[in-house]
Amino acid sequence: MDIRWEIKSFGELSNEELYQVLRLRNEVFVVEQNCAYQDADNYDQRAFHVMGSTDAGLAAYTRIFAPGIKFDMASIGRVVTASFARNHGFGRELMNVSIAAVQEKWGNIAIKISAQQYLQKFYESLGFVQRSDTYMEDNIPHIEMIRA
């Protein structure tokens, strides 16, 4: 399965792309993870959107932020892979593309994430280090992690 990567500001997203992003986030974070939360949080407009698409549709997505928007440092969030695209290495590729996009836009700076705790080892393999105790976010255990 081949994947094509694009990075766009909110204003560059087509209506169809925005719909695909919101649908994928809703599919995974709200329905699959059984978590009722407000996904439309008024940050999408200030993010760059990293999208990986296959012939089957949007397969992987993150949003990235400059320092000072979500956290005091650059950040990556809403990390999601569609169910049809799992077990193909797209999650790792998505994070590598997102890290590279942060570095291209804002230099070689620290990146902070709010990670679901069960993914700690995955994020550690990408250079992130746990920087907080476990906390609950939308009823799911999370940890703060930083990649220096």
C-alpha cells in the first residue's frame, strides 16, 4: 500500500480534506476509543495538517503547532491512523514526517506531545522522553513527552 504525504495550513485544506480529517478523528477518537470529547477545539485553524493518503482514503494524520500555541514548545497532536491502514508502518512514518515538518518550519527545536500512555514505548522509539506523571485526559491515561 502506497501513501502520499501532504502538509497544509488550515486555509489550504479543501472542504473534502477537512471533512476527511474530521471524520477520521471522529472515527478513531470518539467511536473506536469510546470517548465523548470536543474534537473541534478551535486549534485546527492555527495548525499545519500532516495527511497521509492512500487510494482507500485518508490513512494517517497529525496536526503540528509552532511554539506558544498549544504548549511553550512546538507540538504534535491528534496522531491517528485509520483502521484500514494499521500494521503497515504508517504510524511511525507519520511521526517521522511530522517531526521533519516541525524541524523544517521552526528549526531543530524541542517537541512536546500529550501521549496516550499505552503508546509510550512507541514514542520513546522516536526519541520522546516521559516528562510527567500519568494524568487523565478525556478518561484516557496520558503522559507528557518531549523530544529534545
